Amino acid sequence: MASTEPDSALGAAAAALLGDRRLIIATNRGPVTFTAGSSGVPRPRRGSGGLVTALGQVGRHVPLTWVAAAMSEGDRRAAEDPKLLREAAGGDDRVRLRFASVERSVYEQAYNVIANPLLWFLQHQMWNLPERPNIDLGVMRAWERGYVRLNEAFARAVVAQSRGNREPRIMLHDYHLYLAAEPIRRARPNAILSHFTHIPWPPSSIWQTIAPPIREGIARGLLANDVVGFQTERYAHNFLRTVESFVPKAEVDYEGLAVHWKRRTTHVRSYPISIDVEATRRVATSRAARRRADQLLGGTREHVLVRVDRLEPSKNILRGFLAYEALLLRQPRLRGRISFLAFLVPSRTGLKEYGDYGRSVQNAVDRINARFGRAGWRPIQLFYENDYAQALAGLSIADVVLVNPLVDGMNLVAKEAVVVSQRDAVLVLSETAGAYDQMADGAIPVAPADVVGTADALALALAMDPEERRKRLGRLRRGVEREDITWWLQRQLEDLVSLAT
């Protein structure tokens, strides 16, 4: 089990940073969302997504106020009911939930035109640049009337929560809030401000393809923070190059990992995010998860290959299935002896690109099953639902886990897999996943577009000696236990403490 020592170190860092203050966190999606309900009374529902999962553990360690976007009519109604917000946050005062509210049209423009898909696709380097994106008048209007206004609304909400505190401690998160720090800084010039980007930060040449007001506005907006954090050193370096390219007169210190601009210094750091190891294991060993694991094992064959992903283009699911098809072609002896369990979570179903990709994935699964399947054996078993306990159950019974994204900010599935494995699973991991830097010493690497190489990696993993499997998993597990979610947060707080003293 993970040591309890990091908790005390985290507590010390939090006490040094916060004193009698609360930590203010701002994210697009909060820990709780609300539906309007048939009676008109907003009904709470647990928020989803990797960011919420990761940050949801922060409140266990520090008192915090969590500001999220009012994404729905239910959220907007709940924002006006302090009692309902208190109950939804757990009923005590350790975590306070607040909303940044804007008109629906403003949020729609910010989220569905700028943040998704423009910034998300750009930062994952997934645009077909000869054709898209097109920064037309509609996009520029959405930038000014949507994204900018949403960030201003977040800034007002954060400032309101810091009332009476001249030096608040504020942590902003992800690509929805690149501009929020600047208006917060104007209102609270002595605030300690940080921003962490959970998705990749691409090279400056990628940013060069979009309109100057957008790319320069983002770079300048982030420089209002004291610390700007990224998942990997590579992404941090890419940000420094972006500032150098698009912010005139900014002095970029590559050796000191800092930017000096307008009499301010912004420190640029990498903080690889992780999981709450103990919480993950609690879910994986729950009665529901154990029961589901037994059910899954009852329908599998000698070898079990597993993947868990949101159903989206960046996860490279289609090439993973093509690699599996190549494996079955080249190693006929595996036919009927291997089960591929794919747990795919619906994601952004309203976006055309996601819908098209989902259909391509389903077509590939149907074709492979029709080509190789036989009575009593389906080569691929597809589970299309958001069931966290079931996904962890699948990871726990895997002999091989395939994680082959085109690019990822981090990829927490890779870390979850190694802490819940009951069969010394071998991790096949894309070199372009953010997690690769931490997990390279125990994983089998693959290049995301290399279908043949991925098939070879799967074959190597399936044939690996049991002792080698055990050693590899042990290294990976110890790494995740050592560098868990507490470690991730502690490092950020310690850096902020050094600025506050």
C-alpha cells in the first residue's frame, strides 16, 4: 500500500501555503452537476471525467472552494441555492461548491466552438490542416462573445470567493480557462495564482496555424499566473517556445524555466498527474467490482487483453483493433484462445468527428468478429457505457493492457491498470502518452501509428515469462504508489509556498 507519509507532507505544505485561507480551485466541470428534474428542483449528479476524478481527492487534504461552470439549466438554478450546493458537496464545510454562471448562448460558444473542438483538437494535433480548422467570423465571434466572456465570469466568481482576502491562493485548470488569470490578477494583484493544463501543449508551429488574437491572447493570459504547470517536461518546453514566438518583449529563460514579462515572473513547471491509489483499489475490490470481474472471467479464454478509453479519436482505438487483427492473422494459434475486452466510455457524442470515429470503431469490431469469430468465441467483446467499477474489474483480470493513444496529457488508465492488476498484467504503452515518461522502464513501448509494431508488442507481452511480468509490474506499481495524486498536489503547493514566502 502507499505510504501515509506523503499525506503529512501534503498537510504541511497546505498549511504553509494557506494558513487560515481556503484553496480556490476553478475548473469547467465541477464535482457535481445538476439536472433540472421533473419537479423543477435541481437534482445533483456526480461529475465525470479524469480531471474531476483527480481533483475530487484534493478536498480530502485541504479545505477548498471549487468554482465550476454552470453548464446546464439545472446548474444555473442550483447556483442560486446555497443550501442545495452545501448538501451536494457533502454537507460539511470542507468543500464548498460554487458556479460561474453565464447565459446559455455564451457557454455554448465558449465550449462547443472554441474549447471543443478548436483548442482540444489543436492541442492534440488532430486537425486535418489542409481542410480544418477555419477561423472564420463565427469562430472569432465565439472567441469574443463566448470564450472571453466565460473566462471573465470565472474571474468574477473566483474574486467573489476571495472577498476579504488580499492574498488568495487560486488554482485554475485546463484549456477552458486560459484567460481567467488576467482579470483575477487585476482585482487581486497579490494573489498566488497557478494554472495547470491537463491536455498536451503542442509545438509553437501548431499554434501558428490559428488566428493571432487567439494564440497571443492565450499566451498572455497564462503569463498572469505565478506558475504555469504541464503534464510533462516536453509540454513545458513547448509552452516556453510558444511564448517566445508570440509574446513580444517576453524574456524566456529556458534554463530557469521561467518567463519575465511586464515586471512579472511566471515559473513554468511539469507536474505529472496521478491517481488516488487507495481510492482506486477500494473501488476495484468492492463487492460490485469483484462480482463483475468474476462475470467477465466466466466469458473469457486463456489470454485476456483489455483496453479502457473514452471513445474519441485521440485514443487511437481503431489502430489498436487493427493491431489485434494483425496479431490474429500472424498467430492463428491465438484464435479461440484470447479475449479482447474493450471498455469504451461515450464522449462528446454531439460532435460530428466523435460520431464518425465511433462508427468506424464499431465497423472495425464487427468486421474482425465476423472474420475470425466462431461458435462460442467472439474475438472482441465491446462494452459501451460509463461504468468505472466494471472498467477497473476488467483491468484487474487483464494479462495485457493496451494503452496506445495518439497523444495524451497523461493517461490515468495506464496508472490504474498497474495498481489494480491481479494477474501481473503487461502494459503496452504509446510513447506519445504523457504517462510514458514515468512508466517507460516497465512498459512495452509502441509508436501510435505503427500497427505492425503494436501487433508485435502484443505478441511479446502475451509470451512474456511470468517472472519478467512480475518484475515489470512491480516497478510500475511502486512508481505509481510513490508518485500518486498526493505527490502531484504536494509538489504544486510546495512551489506556491516558495512564492508566497
